[in-house]
Amino acid sequence: MENPPLLLVSDIDRIVARTNSTGTRAQRHEIPLAALGEPRSLEILRALFFELLRRC
């Protein structure tokens, strides 16, 4: 894949997700690991894995 629709990286402090689906605007989401259990963080991750990847 030359240009993946989802790039997900993490380190000891955060998770960074970049989306680049065809026909949509590229987005960047940064989630601190300390906030991983918060509703908004979980909403972002669920959308990335279950909605964005379902389109691929």
C-alpha cells in the first residue's frame, strides 16, 4: 500500500492516528495514554477501527 487509509503509531505517552481515506479530508488524532479510558478517546478509536477500516 502506497498510501494507507489509517496510520496508527504509539509511544509510551500517546497514540497518534492519521486518516487518509479516499474522498475525505485527512485528519490527525492524538490521544494521551492517560486519557485512554475517557469516552471521547474510546469514541475516536472505535470509529477508526470499526468504521474507517470497514470501508477498505
